[in-house]
Amino acid sequence: MNLRQFLAEKGYRDNPRRLAEDLIHLVFLVLGLVAVGSVLVITVYLVVSGLPAIIKIGPAEFLFGTRWASTAAEPEFGILPFILTSIYGTAGAIIIGVPIGFFAAVYLAKMAPKSVRDAMELCIGVLAGIPSVVYGLVGMTILVPGIRILFGVPDGATLLAAIVVLAVMILPSVINVSLTALQAVPREYEEASLALGATSTETYFRVTVPAAKSGIFTAIVLGIGRAIGEAMAIMMVAGNVANMPSIFRSVRFLTTAVASEMSYSSGLQREALFSIALVLFLFIMLINAVLNVLKTGGRNK
Amino acid sequence: MIERISGKRRAWCGMMRTFCYISVGIVTILTAFMILYVLFRGLPHITGQLLFTVPSMLRNTIGILPDILNTIYIVIAALVIVLPIGVGAAIYLNEYATNRKVVEAIEFAAETLSGIPSIIYGLVGMLVFCQFCGLGTSLLAGALTLVIMNLPTIMRTTQESLKTVPESYREGAFALGAGKWRVIRTVVLPTCINGIITGCILAIGRILSESAALLFTAGFAHNLNGFIKGLSSAGATLTVALYVYASERGEFDIAFAIAAILMILTVIINLLTAYMGRLMKRRNGQ
């Protein structure tokens, strides 16, 4: 079919304005698909560049090997220390950060006067906006020496320092998402509970919080995603040694393993770093899937 | 309010309230401490020499002018590219899209993008922009990586403000005989300009604070360049410079000075977004 036939068939010949409108429509469609394309490119590149090393090293040895010695004469590529460190570090950050974030969100959503809430929203915004390297810097100069003196360990750059920094860094997203969920609970629920003789505090914790349950879970899962993906701040405070995780040892996370060796890596070592990124990506995808389930679950209710 | 409740209940309520106060106290003290500590350690080291010179091996001095310029270049380049794409995508989703599947795919993609950690953007950016596209380690490659990272932010804020444009505005314009594109250009977009500006401010904040994604795409160099030359050569932004000075060279005074600058920018950006939020609320309230 040639162009002239095509134009006539679509009715563009008699109506050039319609041609223009349809072209613009097409342009916007393409712009919309950029996001989809990016996700596809990221996934494809990670899989293509991450899989070869996993196959060469052997999936079991790669995932469950406990020794990482990428530059040794007999290199070993076991990333179990990184995986466990990422899991422990994230769990620690959640254990410390989520209760603080949760109670702060309940206070801000239900008890705080308007002026306090406005001020706190600004506080949380600033906390969320502080660059991760600044958190790392403050952690390096306060937490690391603090832990060394307080617990009498030779080096303060430990998993504990990383956990504290991560806990602070996930606070803003935990608070913000829980806050939105708590504020969306219908006022009638609370009024019914108050009318039955519950105190206001009982109402907030026994009625409002359960009603906002799925939103609060979403906040926690988002926090997990943040914590597991953070790289620069913990690279500065965690000591960056490929140990099996322990609270007072220097450790290396999945993210920092990639970041710390990338600049001088080559050959199989470089490929293994891409494999680590692929593992990290799979973790993130899992978290995304959980988020989606939570979201649709919340909608059906 | 006089409440006759048992001691156990009262104790429980008191405990829960105490937890709330403690948590809010912790958040407040943390924020105040972060801001004051960084400013206290950093401000004394912000000097004219630091701000307006380049690092010199000969005189053994450090200046961050190249890093400041690199940051400005990368913000401009990233925004110029991400704005049309993000706003366009939002317009497509809100004004054009009729196919439910396409909308879901785009929204799912945007959500996935906003969950991907920056270190992965850094790696893929390095593979795609630096190596595959042949840009090498350069500010432009860094900016393109940031474009993908910030796409969801711009899309979301624009979409939210597009949704607040009353349907009657569009209908009025259509009734006067305007085509779809004309309605969007002359009626819809001007009405939601505040939302787009908010998205830009948020994106600037994220670009300023990004480091992991830039480490392998934009590099560490501290050379003084013009805009065009700067984009095609490697360069450290403020955050990357902070990391290098703190972790690899042990220059904590310089690092804190940069941190203080970044902290001031963070506070300004937050005040601006809060102001824009109030502005939009007032307009929508009318």
C-alpha cells in the first residue's frame, strides 16, 4: 500500500488537521512508552550481562559460597556473605526504624496540632532529601568512632553502624506512607468507636491502625526496598570487608560489593559484579511484586 | 474529658501515647541534629577560595568550582531531557490513552522504575550510555541515567495535577471548536503548570542528592569546562566529590563544607515544594 492510498483510506486527505492530531497522539504514545522501554532495557541488560558469570562459576557456588576473593590468584566468587549482610542489615533497619516511624505517623495523623504537623512534615521532607553521602559522612564521623568507644571494638565501621544509618534513611518513607494511609481512614469508624466508650488513644490504635493495615504494610515493604538498595551511605560506614555478617564486624552489602570493585574490575570479576547486581535486581522485583499484591489487596477491600 | 476507665486501660493508653511522643521526639531531634551538626562543621570551611577555585596540586589547595558547575550542567541537561518525556507521558496517560492494557503497562513500568536502586541505574547507565552508545564516562551519560531515574517523579506529579484540571475546561474549549492538541496546549497545560514546577523541584532535589548512579557514568574528574565541553567530558558532581574527599582522601573539612552546601540546598528545596503545595491547594480550593 503506498502512502497516497493510506492517506485516502484513513480520511487524512480531506482532513489534514486530523492527520496532525493523530501524529501528535502517536508522539505522546511514544513518550509514554519510554518508561516501558527503559524497564525492558534495564532487565535485558542485567540478565544478559549477569547470567554468564553465574553459569561459569556455578549457581550454587555463586549464591551459597561463603568466600569472596575476587582478586586472589585463585579467585573465589561466593556472594552468600553479601546476601546475608543485605538481609540482616535490612532486617535490623526495619526493626529499629519501623516502630519509630509507625508511632510518629500515628501521632502526626491523629494527635498532633496542625502547626506541629506542618513543621514535622517539613522535617520529614528534609530528612528524605538529605543526600545519602551526607548520611554516610555524619555516620563516619559520629557513629563509627562512637561504636568503637562505646562497645570497645577495634573498628567502629560495622554492620551496626550501617543498620543505624539505614534505619534513619527509611524513616521518612515509612512515616509518609503510613501517614497517608492513616489519614484515609473514614472518620465514622473512629466516631463509632468513641461512641462505644473507647478512649481516643484506644480508638487510634485499635480501630484506625487496623483499618489502615495494608497502607502500613506498604510503608514497611517500601522501607525494605529503600534499605536493600542503598549503597553510598553504607559504603562509608560498614567497613566494606567481605565478611560473613556479624553485628560488630566490617561487612559488605550487595550494593556496596558492586560499587566498591566496579571501578577497577576486569574479566570474570567484572562479570561477577554484574551477577551481584542481577541478584539485587531480583530482590527488588520480589519486593515490587509484594507491593503490587498489597495494593490490589487494599483496593478490593 | 472525664473518663472512668480501669487502671489497666489507662496504663495502656499512657504507654502508647508515650511511645508516640518519644518517636516524634526522636525524628525531630534527628532532623535538627543532622542540620545543625553538618552546618556547624561545614560552614566555617566554606571560603571564597573553596567556592571559586579549581583544585591545585601545586599550591596544595582544594576548590570545588568545577564540581559546582558540573552539578549545574547535569541538572540542566537532565531536566531538559526528562521534562518533555515525563510531561508527555503524563499527558498521554491522562488525555489520550484509551487502551486499559497500555495504561497499566506504562504505570507498572513507572512504578518499577521508582523502585530500582540507584546503583543498578549506575551499572545499566554505564553499559548502555557509556559503552553501547559510545558516550564514554561523561556528564551527558550521567544526565541520561538521571533522566530514566527521574522519569517516574515527573510523570507522577504532572499526572496528579492533570487530574485536578476540571473536565469543564476541556469541554468548554472543545465546544469552541478547538482540536485536542490545541486544548492541551492552551488550556490544560497552563492550568497544571504548578504541578509540573513541583515535579521539577523534586527532580532537582533527587539529582542533587544522587551519587551512586553517577559514580560510574559521570566519573570523578575535577576539570573546569564550559557547558558543551563539560557534557562530553567526565566530571564529579557535588555529592560524588563529597564521597571522594571523605572516603578516599580523608579531607573531612572539605567534605563537610560540601555537605553544608547540600544541606542548605535540601532545606531550600523542601521549603519551595511546601510553598508550591500550598499554592496549588489554594488554587484548587477556589
